[in-house]
Amino acid sequence: MSTLLLLVITGLGLGALYFLVASGLSLIYGLMGVLNFAHGSFLTISAFLGWEVGRRVSDGTWWGLAISALVGIAVGAIVAALTEYLLIRRLYERHIEQALVTVGLSLATVALFEGIWGTDPIYTEKPDWLGQTTEILGAKIPNDRFLLIACALLVLGGIVLFLRRTRYGLIIRAGVENRSMVTALGIDVRRSFTLVFAIGGAAAGLGGVLASVYYGYVSAHLGSTLLIFAFIVTVIGGLGSLTGAAIASVLVAVLQQFANFYLGGTGDLVVVVALAAVLLVRPRGLMGKVA
Amino acid sequence: MSEPILVVDRLAGRIAGQQVVEDVSFEVPATGVTALLGRNGVGKTSTIKSILGLIDRTGEVRLAGTRIDRLPTHRIVQRGVGYVPEDREVFGALTVAENLRLAERDARPRRELVEQLFPDLVQRRAQRAGTLSGGQQQMVSLARALVNENRILLVDEPTKGLAPKLVDEVAAALAAAAKTVPILLVEQNLHVIRKLADRVVVLSGGRVVFTGAATELLDDEDRIRRYLGVHDAADAVENTGTLEETR
Amino acid sequence: MMHSPDTDTDTPTTDAAASASTTAPTARAAAGAKGRAAASAPRMKRTLIGGLALVVLLAVLPLLAIDIPGVLPGPTYTPGTLQLLAYAMLIAALSLSYRMMFGLAGLLSFGHALFFAAGAYGLGMTLEAFAPVAWPSELVFVVSILVSLAFGLVLAATVGALALRVTGISFAMVTLAFAQAGSVIIRRNPGGATGGDEGLSLDIANVPGALVGVLNTRNLYWVALGVLVFVYLVVLWVEKSRAGHVAEATRENELRVRVIGIRPYTVKLLIFIVASVLAAVAGMGYLLLQSGASPRVATADFTLTLLVIVVLGGVGYRWGAIVGGIVYTLLDQRLTALAGSDFIAGLPAVLRVPLSEPLFILGTLFILVVLFLPGGIAGIPQRIRSGRTQHPVEAEEATDA
């Protein structure tokens, strides 16, 4: 029982990370049809800069972590918005080229990060409490899992509120469903493109700082590793569906934990098999719109 | 006659590199309903979409004398072009109220008018548009165009797939709208055309083959057969009647 | 008639009828290609002669002492240079096979590396498995190659049959998933068969002596050239075949191909399998050349590199993949050499850090090509001639307004 609980909560923590990356990917793809390979780099740069600022202010304290998180969110949002504005927008409606540009950006930035911060992981400090465990029903749960889950829930709630309550949210929801009809109602849908990139970048930026807490290090490949799973999550959840991304994040991460524990560390394989199975049975994913 | 509200001059449109509108020129007068007719696949919908810039196009389009053929779609619409697309294209995941709110461009949208015309929608404000019947979706689609003060409405097959009673309701709503705004209407149902259209423009093979008063065409069985491929107006009405709602 | 669903946005009916009535489904595409071929017969002859001359030149290169400082590490007869050129040609062959899928059939796969790895690891593992067998070593070598080819074929057919059930981004993701699975398996080193992160080293017991050792790099160079020519000819043959035309027509307009009664699925699967087996062939060449295989060649990053190469070279051109493969490999190698040079080490950090990362420069270059040079390197002459700016694959995307 305690093992089961530990696996589930650890899975939820990992799922929280996946969601922070996948939510932006899914919204961006849903609204703009852009498969954003640079999303992992948004996460990595935020993690690095968050760590750089955080450790200078106050290393290993809650205050330092909060600063890191704020820096990460800001960096993620700014870098993503700039990417959309400077690169993606020039290739309006040319989806293959847009994806290609993000591929190039991802290759170039990962190399740049390696040049600046080296190829080896840099271990990070975190507040003591996050390194300890809490006992629930006999299971010793690492405390950082709770932080991850709480943050992901906050982000989920925030994005949902934004989508439900604001005019831009309305435009984005409508645009995911039928972009050309939105323009046919006299709305410049492109303005919301930058916004969606910024929101996705902010979530990924927070994800970057939290990933450095979860893994205990930052590295140039932090984002690329998470990106592959985030892609899988996005596709399983249904491209463009925020709810789908949330559900699939949890399913994938928990499945991964269970397979790693009970099936001799085959978590990655099982996830891949799950993706293939879902796509073949239900090509549009769990919650995706009909293509 | 006063200056036309919309002038289309040698308009051509292409989708995926394929010519779907060859060379279309016509005018829409500043009042009344102008019907855009033709057999299936002659490019009526593509013509409307070309005017709106929803597909790649060349040629000239002038709205009240100003060229709009270089503008992106949203700017064209902002200049007072209301659009009711074929197949309604309501946002299924959004509620009726959200669909309407999204469409509101004016500082003072005409909510009362819409509520008057479509009382049914008031009750269903909170319902998701995707769960509405085809007729109700058409009302939403019409309401989205009527909630703003427009200089012209482009209405594409509003009665397609509707039961006869609903066809009459939609026609009545259009007739009411036509009192205040000129309409360019694509329509297959001859019964509706007879009731609404003042003028007709007939397309064939991607070009205009006939322009004139509606009566001129509708009173001529031979022309109807030649241009539209039906024998009898009554026939068309009957056929439409047998169609159940498709959504 | 009146009440049938109106498909106004479709092509005029006369057009569809015309193509449906012809017996040869892709008559128009085929006729177009033939027309072009007939019109430019002298040019084709020139191309053929030029191609042959180039192959001959490449073949005698190891016997010459051409030195291009800055581009090649040394004169062309030295093993280091031959090794690099051979590697570039294998990457070019692999890129050609990838271009056939992406450029010709419009299949954006993120899993092509899987088949290259299948060829390399397949041959390496079979050679190791057959090592104790008492057959003559030539026989073991040939059998091993055949077994690996069969393995590549079966793998390609299986993955292709499953992945092609979905299209577009979903297809890309399923192929990515399979490749990722392959990559994970290779890294996990099941039963010590793949060598895990260390990579697999070639068991030379049954490899012909002429293909082993630094002194025989020349022979390996010729093998690589042979692989490139072979892949080029197969790709050319497929593109000119009926299947190639149907694939091209499917990319442009799948609906139309369906309408005239052809299952695009079968054609796409065929292209997928041929491209994948060719990738496996290139993979075998790579194993022999490098005397081993690194798990890097199974990663998604490696497939992304192929995508970069093909786009860099020019998706619309067969030559593009070859030019892209060779330019990319040489650049990568030379930039790495540059990164370690004293010149770079002497620069201030702002310049030193980015310039010492070859992938940063290549990635940036790639972005610039996509933004400003649609058509890639191979498209430059065409651009200069006609001032044309449209990217070959962009037409299908451009209209989704």
C-alpha cells in the first residue's frame, strides 16, 4: 500500500512537470498549428537564469526559490514571446517551416547553453524541507512532490480562469476550434498568438525551475528530455486540449512510475507503447478535437 | 440607382494552387437582396471566401468605393462586412452567449435586435453551441452577423439542410435584416430566392453568365433549367423539405 | 441535384471527371513528367554525363593528392580525409532516403534514425552472433548482411504499417515514439548485445580483411561511394516509377487520388519501406566505416539532423539531400576543428562561447536558410535564374488561411 501511494504521488509530481511543458505546447499547437520544438529550450534557459539569480540572492532558502521561480516565469514568457514575434510570425501559416525554425532554434540554443554552462549537470541547492519526506499512510513521500503538484494545479487553475473569463481567453478558445472563422468575425487572431506563446513560455519557465528542484540539478539538456515526454503527453491528451494535457500528464507519469518499479525500469518504453496504442485506437487523442 | 455597395471586378481565387474562381465580376446594389446562384461546384462559396480574403485571390473588390482586396480578413470584416458562412461554423465548444460575445465589434452591439429576432437563443444562452440543432446553430450564425451594424452581409446557404418550418424562419429573419442592410445571398432553395431576392447573379464554370432582376430569371423555366439544373421551383422546395436536419 | 451537399470549394466538376475517366490514374502527373523529360532530353543527357563524371572523379579521389585547406583536414589520399568524405557520403545517402519520404511523399517522419540504427546495430549484432559459426568468413559476412537487410525490412514494414494508419503530426509522433523505443532499447543494452551507452564495436572476425584497419580506409571510402550511388539510383528509380508519381500526387491532393480508386496507404507504405531499407543499407556502411556504432545514431536528435540536412540542401531537389549531407558533415567537422583552435581561444567570451559550438552555428544557419532561402542550397541556381521565391513544399500549406 505504501509503495503504491509513493508511486502515485511521485507520478503526480512528475506529471506536474509534464503538464507545465505540455500545456503550452498544446495551446500553441491548437491555436496556431505550430509544433514547437523550442519549448524545451524555453524551459532550460528559465531554469538556468532562475538558478543564477536565485543563488545570488539567497541560495537554498524559500526566498531564493521564490525569486528563481519569478525569474523563470518572466524569462520563459519573454523568450517565448520574442520567438513568436521574431521568427514564427514571419512564416505565418507555413506550418512546416515554422516547426523547422523551432527545430533549428532548439539545436542552436542547447549548443549555446552547453557553451555557457558546460555539458555536465550543475547541482542545485533547495530549502531543507523540500529535501525531507512526509509520512502518509506509511509511505515516505519526498516533500518536493507536493510543491510540484501544487504549482501545476495553480497554473492549471490560472490558465482555465484566463481562458474562461477574459476576452483573449475567449478568442483563444474559439481560435483553437476554428481559426479562420475567428478572423471572419473581424478579430486579429495573430495578436493572441504572441500571448499564447508567452503563457506557454511562462508555464515552461516555472517548470524549468521546478525541474531543477525535482532532479536536483540544472543542465543544458533538461528541456530536451522533458520535451519528448511532453510531446507524447500532448498527443495522447489531444492536441489543443488543456484538459486532455492535464489528464494525459498524470496518466503518462503514473504509468511510467509503475512500469519503472514493477516492470524492471521499462517506464520509457511503456509510455512509448501507450502513445502508439492510443494513436492507433483513437488518432485524435483522448480529448482532441475532430481533425 | 445609387452607387453599388460592393463591386467585384475580375476576381479570381485559388485553393492549394488550384483555380476555384476563374474570373468573376458583378455588383451588389446598396439595398435589397442579391442572390448568387449556380449549380453545385461552380464556385459560389469560393467567391464569397475570395471577397473576404479567406482564400488566396487576385482582382479588385471595392466596398463603397474603397478597395478591400489587399486587406486581411479581419480588417475587411471590421469595415462592415458581416459573414454567415456555409455550414454555420459556430464554435461548438463555446456557449451561445460566448459565440455572440465573440462576434460583437461595435461599441454598442444590437443585442435587443438579436433577442427579438431569435427569442429561442435567449433561453439557450448557456448551452454549448455544438449541442444545438442545425436550425438553432444557423440562428447563432445569423445573430453573430446581425449583432453589429454592417454595410453588407455575405450569407452563404443559410437554409441548407433545414426542415421546411425552419427554412421559413430563417427566410423571415433575412427578410427583416434586408430592410436595413444589403445582402449578398448564396442560396439553393428557389422558394427562398423567390421570396427574398431582388436581383440575381448566376455563376457557371467560375464566371458570371447572367445578371439581372430576380423575376427575369425566375419566370423563365428554360433559364432556370440551364443555369441551375432544376426543372421546377416546386420540385426544389419539395426536395429541400425531405431533407432532415443534418446536424 | 439541387439538394445534394454542395462542395463549392472543391475543384470544378469537369476537372475531376476528366481525371477519373482516364485509365491511368495519375495520367496527368505522368504526362507532365514525360513532357518535361522529352523537352529537356539534351539537358538530361548532360546531367547524366555530369553525374557520371562526378562519380568517376569521386572514385579516383583516393589516388590523387588534392588538398583544400580549410575544407578538408588533409590531402585526399590520407585516411583522415577519406574517412571524413566517406562519412559525409553515407550521411548524404541517408539524407537522400529521408528526402524521398519527406520531399516526395510528404511523410514527415521523426523516426528515420531508427532504420539507420537498425542497419548498423543489426549487422554488428549478427556478425557477433555468427562469430562462433564455422562457415567460411566471406559466407558469414554475406549472410549477416542479408539477415540485417531482412531485419530492416520487417521492422520497416511493421512500423510503417502501424504508423501510416494516422497522418500528419500524429504520424510524426508515432514514428518518433517507435524510434524513441529503439533508442531506449539500445541504451539499455539487453543481454549485452548493443553495448549500451558505450556503443557497439565491430567484431572483425568475419569481416573481409580489405575492409578493416586504417590502411584500408580507401576501400571503405569506395564502399561508401558505392552505397551513395546505389541509394541514388534506387531513389531515382522509385521517383520515376508509377508509385513515385502516385506518391507525389497523394502529397499534393490525397482526396483526388482516393477518388480515382487508389489507396494512398499502399503507395505510402511502399515508399516508407524502401526509404527505411535504404537507411539500413547506409547504416551498415556506417558500421564498417566507423568499426562500430554509437547509440547517438538512434536518437531523435539524429533524425532532426537529417531534417536539417534535407532542408538545408533543398527539399525540392534530389541533389539537395546530397549537397546538404556533404556540406553539413564537412561544416560540422571543420567547425569542431575551428572550435578547438587558438584563434577561437583568443577571442572574448561573447564571441568565443557561441563560435566554439558547431551546433549553435549550424542551427543558426539553418534558421536563416528556412527564413531567407526557401529551396535550400540546391535551390539557389533556380532562384537566380527565375527569381522565384516559392518553396516547393509550401504550396500545400499556404492556403490554410
